[in-house]
Amino acid sequence: MTKGSTGSKLITRLKMSEKDTIQAIERLFDANMIIREQGIWKPVDIKKLYNIKKLISVEAKMTDIKKVAEQSLINIWFASQLYALTNTSNPQISTIKRFESQGIGLYCKKRSFKKIVEARKLVSPSSYQALLFNEWIGRTVAHLS
């Protein structure tokens, strides 16, 4: 995929009709998602398409700090940073270390919410879902302007 492909090879590989393949190529080209260099169709670098700088996931549980950690970790497949929010005012050292080792940020309730652990920054986009967020936000911004 990174080396690209000719139109005829795409038709063969995709096992689609020539008409459907050409229409798909045209849509991708019109969306600036592919380029053509010396007769080869290549994907555009994903960094040029993906405009979200941070996609932060926040999970909240008022009592079960273990459950909030588990649920936060599930969101790793789309988020660039993970945070957990809990009503616990004084987390145990072992809990703090677990959050740090997993890269999950932690906010705890004292008088107001206080950051106990900074979330690790993850590579983004990390999945198709992150690309969908990019698309949804882009469409919303385009409709607002």
C-alpha cells in the first residue's frame, strides 16, 4: 500500500468492476486522500489528513477506582490521551503507580478536582475510529463556517 498501485492493479486487487474502481479513485482523489505520481496512485500522508491535535477520553466513576481505570484503558484504541475522574480524595500509592504505568491520567476530588497523574500522550490517529472523529469534527466545523 505504501508503494502505491496502478489503476489496473487496483482493479485486479479489489476485485471490483472497472467502473466502480474508477469512481472510488475519483472520490479519493477529489477528497485529497490519494495522489498520482508517475502513473501510480498513492495514499496521502495521514498527518496531512488528520487535523485533531488532541482527542482526550475522560471516564468518570464516583466510587470504583479500579473500574474507572479499566474503562479508561478501553478507550486507548481511539484517544490520544486517557483520563479517569473519581470521587476518591486520597488515592493509594499503588493506585497512582498503576495509573502512571498504564499512562492514564487521574483526577481526584478534594475540594475541587485535582490532577494527580498526567496522561501519557499517544500516537494519533491510532485507529479508524479516530479518523471518524476527525471526519465528524471537520464536517461540523465546515457547516458552522
